Amino acid sequence: QGISRLVAMAFENLPVNRRSKSMWRLLAAFNGRAIGNPAMMRLQHRRYLVGAETYISEIEDLQTKGVIKTDIDASLEGAGLCAFVEGIAAQIILAPSLKEIDDWKLLLRRYIERMIS
């Protein structure tokens, strides 16, 4: 299976249809409102940790299977991938005319491929 599952996980988190775009818009509004509100910021932090942990676990699994080198810091790369996906999602929502979804997917795939090489 290689990295295809990791790539698919990242793609699944992009706002590519009406429903997921609505969810990301809601998240953007929540994030903006959370600033300065400790309870909301804790929820925001927890959501991010859960997202990062999902990528970290997948990277660790791929390391165990010998697909990804073990000298790569899974925690750093998982957190970085989560941040990268969230940044791309923000661009898709806030600047939809900047690039096509397929361009963002290509960039994301390249990022993951470079991570493992």
C-alpha cells in the first residue's frame, strides 16, 4: 500500500466539495472566534492534536513496515503534514481562485513523497 493511504488521508481533509467547504468555513469562523477565549482555544488545540496524531500514527505504521525511513521524526513530520494540509485548506477557502484543487493535491503529494525520500 505504501504511502497511498497517507496521501488519501491528507486528500480527505481538503475542502473539495460543498459539504467539506462548509465545514472548513465553519472551522475558520470558530478559529477566529476562539482567539482570546481560553475554553474555545482548548477545543481548538485538542482538535489540532487529534489531527496531528492521526498523521503521526500513520507515519509510525509506515516506518514499522519499512516504507518510511526510521530516522525521520514521525512526530515532527505528522504535525508538519497536519499544518500543511490545514494551510492548503485555508487557501482553498480564503483564496479559491489562487489554484485549482488538483494543483493543491499535486503539491501535497510531492510534499509527502519528499518526506519519505
